[in-house]
Amino acid sequence: MKKITVIGTGYVGLVSGACFSEIGNRVICCDVDQRKIDLLNRNEIPIYEPGLQEMVTRNKEQGRLLFTTEVGEAIEASDIVYIAVGTPMSETGEADMRYVMSAARKIGEHLNGHKIIVNKSTVPVGTGELVREVVQANKKYPWIGFDIVSNPEFLREGSALSDCMNMDRAIIGSDNPEAASVIEELHAPFKTKVFKTDLESAEMIKYAANTFLATKISFINAIANICEKVGADVEDVAAGMGLDSRIGGKFLQAGIGYGGSCFPKDTYALAHIADKAGYEFDLLKSVIRTNQKQRF
Ligand SMILES: NC(=O)c1ccc[n+]([C@@H]2O[C@H](COP(=O)([O-])OP(=O)(O)OC[C@H]3O[C@@H](n4cnc5c(N)ncnc54)[C@H](O)[C@@H]3O)[C@@H](O)[C@H]2O)c1
């Protein structure tokens, strides 16, 4: 049994927190949104995910899952602290890091013993190191140590619970093998494939995966536009292409383009990361442009 605190009880924080409690851990989900926490404490679930209501109720009743707005106290009560706050798109297209940084400050202020700080939010490469600096700068007790791990989330809204309980891979990035092993152990009941790497690569895997899927969507939409002009049937083309196991049939449905809460912001965010790193990511820019044109 591990003592876990999840900062941010949104889609990702709530689902992950519930699933970690389901496999036998004591989990505190905290949030600055009083309304959300009040709802959860009344057994009302702010999002609809099949099975989530039952899982939350069951684990609350067994004392393994708690909800609070007392973020500091929640941090102090755990050995593993997950950051699962939002990273929305800012006006310039970059990921807005203010919530992650505020969570990091709070962790520093309430670091009352060694903790593993795990980032689950989708964040630009280098954020793990930034979180380390912010925690370090806000520590009350200089002698207390901590580790940083990146463990990005891949759930899909609508099948989030089963994506978590039947997780097909867990990416664990850290520069400390011991911290990575603790997070690997936490995932053991999920019987999932674990891929361990360094912090930066784990952060990059999340963006690379989402932008690759977005690329498939923009690609088939571009093919659909050509099909219309030359008299081919894009559904048959996609079905035929998908038979090639190197390509696969998923994410080849032509339509109005990608949307939702992740692909638009993550494609823009990676384009910014590339710009900042001095790489002209023409392919990704064209994926974004193709998606924008597809709506009209
Ligand atoms: N929703 C998805 O399908 C999905 C899938 C994979 C990854 N992600 C990533 O996971 C992260 C979280 O996404 P989400 O959809 O759960 O976001 P969300 O907006 O649903 O939830 C974020 C929560 O964090 C809370 N919060 C903000 N600052 C806080 C603070 N300082 N202390 C405590 N709570 C705080 C907010 O009140 C909110 O309830 C994002 O980086 C997102 O890109 C989301």
C-alpha cells in the first residue's frame, strides 16, 4: 500500500486517483476548486466515465480515497505526489505552465519528508527539471530530499477507466533508478508494459505520440481531398492502407479533422518546443494547417 496524493482532480487526476485506490493504495485527490471537491464529497462525479461513479464510491467507503481542497496537508500526508493539473494552450500556442508551477511551489512549501514527485500533466520537455528547481527553491527544510519522475497519461475520454485499469503501457522517466522502480512497482497490479527512460525522453514521448496520431488524421484528410477530385473512395483507400500492419487502420477516418482537449493544444505546444529548440518542424506545421483547412 502506497500513500499517494494527486494534485488536480480533473479528468486525469480523478481517474488516475480512483484507479490507484482501486489497486489498494491510499489516495488523496486534492484540488483548488472547492465546488468540484464538494461534489465529489457528496458522491457526485463531475465527469461521465463508465464505471467511475461505482469505483469512487467503493474506494471512498473503504477509506482508500479522499477528496480535499487542503492541498498542503494532502502533500504532507503522502510519499508519492502526482501533479495532474491542466496545461491549457496559452495565447501564443505554448503550454500554459502556471498551474504546474503553482503545484510545484506548494510541494516545496509542504515537503516534510522525502517524496517522489511525479508529473502526469502533458508538459514541455524540461519541465521536470523546472519543477525540481521550483521545489528546491521553496523547501522549508533544506536537508529533505525528493525525486522527480515523469509518468505521462494516455487515457482517452469516454474509455478512461478501462484505459487506466487495462493500461497498455506505462512510460516512466527519471534520472534516479530507485524512484523509477517505486513507480514501476505502483503499476505492477495493472499488469502493463513498463518502459523506463530518462525524464526528458518521457516528456517527449507524450507529445511525439499525440502529434503522430494527429499526423495520421491530417494525412488521411489530405488523401480524402485528393480522392474527391480523382473519383476514389477514401473509406476504401483507408481500409486498404490499414491492412498493412506497418500502417494499421486506426486514426485513418477522414472527417472534419482532429479536435478534443488534447490534440490541438499538444500539436501547437510541440511546434513551439521545436521552434524554441531551433528546429523548423515543417511536417508538424503542415499537419496543423491541414487540420485548420479541413473545417471549412
Ligand atoms: N483529458 C484528457 O483526455 C487527457 C489525457 C491525457 C493527458 N492529459 C493531460 O493531463 C493534464 C490534466 O488534464 P485534465 O483534462 O485532467 O485537466 P482538467 O482541466 O480537467 O483538470 C485540472 C484540474 O487541476 C486543478 N488545479 C489547477 N491548479 C491547481 C493547483 N495549483 N492545485 C490543485 N489543483 C489545481 C483544476 O482546478 C482542475 O480541476 C493536462 O496536462 C492534459 O493535457 C489529459
